[in-house]
Amino acid sequence: MKKFLLSIAAVMMAASMMAINPAKFELKMMTGGAETSVLPNEMAACAMVFGDYDNDGDLDLFYVGGQQADRMFVGLLKNTGNGAFEVVTLSEDFVALQQASAAWMDYNNDGNLDLIVVGTPDGTTTYTYVMKNLGAEEDYAFEEDLDNYLPGVYGEGNDNTQHMIAPVDYDNDGWTDLVINGNAGGKWDGEHGRMVALFKNVEGVFEFVDDKATIGAEVFAQVNGGGVTVADLNNDGYMDLLVSGYDDEALKSDGESKGNGASYVYMNNGNGGYTKLDMTFAAAENQGLLFAIDANNDGWLDMVEIGRDLNNGWANSANLYMNDKSGKFTKAEDPGLFGGQTVIGMGDFNNDGFMDYAHTGYPTVSIAYGNGDGTFTEVGFTSITGLDQLSARGGATSAVDLNGDNTLDIQVSGWSDANGRWSDGIAYNTVKDTLGAALPANAAPSAPQNVAVQKGANGYIITWEAATDDNTPAAALRYNIMAKAADGSVWMLVPADPATGKQKVAGLAPAYLTTLSYTFKGTGDYTFAVQAIDGANVGSAFAGTATAVDNINAKEVKAQKIVENGNIFILRNGEKHTVLGQMVK
């Protein structure tokens, strides 16, 4: 009987695999003394973030982290375009930290990716530093921006790191802001040791947004140990916040403090504030994460919570909450997910048009392949793809296309319990399934059509028509916005190459739009363009040169009306403009 049951289980797994065509990967180690070894060993409690810092079209790798003071690392690896990396010499402004996190972003709108880095050198002192990319004229070197001071945070534990920084333009003003989550090693605001805080980007300088002063009440629960992600959950064009971790002040149902794990969603009001969603989660810490994914391809983001449930004896927990399009989420009964202490990389790995996510750590290492109906099929690395060497925890995982073939590869670092050693490598997608059959190829989506802009009461309203794609259904495509100002500076919702549309950052799930409109609140004259993004994060070309002019609220000027030879002009910054905004030569 036992043998018969095992056979049934094997048949069921085989049938499931045939239905989803799991991708096959080929492993390339990045440590261990091999010729390709470019990373230091013991890369755990770390961040490994991919970004095209030198604008050559290839995603480079910045790493920072470690588990103790005498084993901390920081470095930058340049992607040479052939699946190999070379070490970049960094300035002494870069500080090696443990229990660290990092994020790429263009905070000064100059078209070059900068770095935000957090962590601790000694388990007590905390750091957050901003590294400014000096651009092509300085060979894309970095220097610390001492004009930007941010409270220092770290992971507070070797298993509590990676997703502590979320770049997001929360107020749609054309400057990318920051959400920072972690432990400050003390009372960073005079009241809290744990941090969930929003920092507004004021033309390249970050300023703390005091939610109590802004909207009259403390909105964000101060947690750490899980992480923070951003997504537009209600399709209003404003990015919401998803936070998980340990909350000293979490309450039991009877109102007494329980001080345990918790997850929270904060809905963006569109007016500079947030409202906590009235919803109870399983509560994940220990690298637990609450993140958004379109599980049924309806164009509305659902939520996955994965981690360990402190409120239930540290049980491994994974839950899916389906978006009903009215602001409410319903917990799925049996989504087919496994939880644990894991880190996440997300995207469509097998080019079937459904969103998947890879998670590595303890106790499971697998890809959760989306079935397109709100359920997932978990396929383990060890049993299916043979990548047992990447069974790593306490490290980092990213979904990233490193060889430019429009398919997602998987980067993993951390400690392998299964093998008793460190695992740092890249699993390259072969664009074949595990039986050797070719997976669908993946082309870029079509560019959005009929991009238009008009001035509304609250800003510029950009609209466009849905794009199409060879694999991703039109309803499930996402969108990125570019706004070029009159002074040549460029803002994007997610950094990308303006000429090719290739994405310049990769990892979990950048804050793309799932709507066909966006309200942009920057002041001044702008030219807007839009691109479509498929499930593998491949971008179309930017479409549209919709131009908008603001003769009233130009941010840098005082406008003066003048009349010359019977014609009306606006004098702005010493330059003469027609009443429609064009400059007169």
C-alpha cells in the first residue's frame, strides 16, 4: 500500500510538472575557488542588488553584508555582457557592513543609478549612507553624498535582512522617495528603536515625513525583521506599502500587547498620507515578506505573505490573499504554497504568461509556478532542477536576466543547510523545460499607443492604450512612466534606458503600474512617455512624446506677463515664452 501511495504521488507531481513546464537551469558558481569565483565567501545577512550603474545595457551586481565584524564585505561586480563579471575598484567611501541591505535608485534624476546602503559594522552602531553616481565624465565612480543624512538601521539578526529599503515616488511628484525599515540600534526618533519611516525626496535631498505631523496620527507600526515592499494594490496610480516584521506593540484580540510578528498594508491616499488597511495577516518575521503579485492575470495585484508565524510557534507560513477589485482581499483556501525563512525573486520563469516566484532558504527551496487561476505549483530545486547547491538561507535571491536573452535567471547566496557550506551562484535559464523541450521564447511587448496628457486639477494626467505581448496577457502587462523636464533631467517610475527601454534594476518586483493612466504632480514643463513591461520584466520601447506645459506652477521661476508688439508672452527665468509655453528664440 505504501508503495502504491508513493506511485500515486509521483504521478500527480509528474502531471503537475507537465502542466506547467518548469524551467531548467544551469548553475554557475560565483565562489569556491573556481575560475569564475568573484564573490567573497560567507555572503549571508547581505544584500545583492542588480543595476546597470554604467549605462551599458548589462545588469551589474553590488553586494554588501556579513554575519560578524571580522567577516563583512562590500563590492561591485561589472557585468561584461557574456555571463561573466569583473571586480570594480571602489572608493574608500564604501563601508563594509553586516546585517545589511542596499537598493539602486536615481535620486537626483541625472540618469545614473545611485546606491542607498544600510547596516552595522559592529552589531551596535548603525549606518545608512547615500552613494552618488558621478556619471560618464568620472567613469561612473561613486562618492558619498554628505548632504543626505538618513537614520542608520540594520537587520537585528543574521536572518532578518535584505528588504529594508524601498525606493518609491509615493506622492507622484517626479522625485523618487524612500521607505526605510530596520532596527536603529536605539530610539531613532526619540520614541522607537524599530523603524518604518518615509523620507521625501526634495529635489535630491531626503527629508523625514513625520506622519503624526502630516495627518495628525501615527500610521506606521514600527517593526523590523521582515521587510517592506511597494505596489499599487487598488489601481489608483499611487503606490501602497506592504510591511512585515516583529512589532513590540502588536495587540492581541483582547487589546493587550502581545509583542509578536505582524504584517500591515498602508493604502496611499493620494494626498501625501496613508491609511492602514483593516486586515489581519498570519504575521511573518525572520525574513518573512508580504509582497504583491497578480496571481490570476486580471490586472489587479494580489498579495503573498511568506515567512515564519511568530504567533503560531514559529510555524512555516505562506498565504495568498486575492484582490476582489473593491479594496478587499480574501484569503485563498489552498493556493499550493510553502512557507519558511526564505528570500524571494519574482517573475515569469518559464514564459507561460503567469507570474512565478523563486524562494530559497529554510526549509524549502523552490519555484512557485503560477497556474494563472490564483493557485501555484511548487517545484523544488533539488528534486526537479538539480540545483541543490543553491539551497541557501540567510542570504539573497533575485530574479534577473543576466545574459540578455529576455528570460529570468536566478541568483542565490547564503548558507546551504543541505550541503553544510556557503552557496553563491547564478542559475542561468536554459529556455528549456526539465525534459529538454524548448520553452516559448520571449519578445518585448509592443509599445503603448495613443499616449496623451492633459492638465487636471491635481497634476498632469497621462493616459495610454493597452499594449500586447507574445506571452503575457494584455490585462497582466505592467507599465513604466518617463518624464523629461525642460532642464534635461529625467524621472522614471522604475529606472530604465530611455532609448532601448531595457530595465536598469532587477530583483523582487519593481513598483510598476497596473493601470492605463497616471497622475503626475511635478511642476514645470515635461515631455512624457510610457513603456509596457511583461512578466519577465522585459520592457518595450518608450512610446509617446506627449508634452505638457505649466505656465503657473513652474517650480523654479516667478512668471511675469509682458506684451510686445501686440503679442502676449510669459517672461520666465529671463526667457520669453508664448502663452502656450514654447520658448521664443
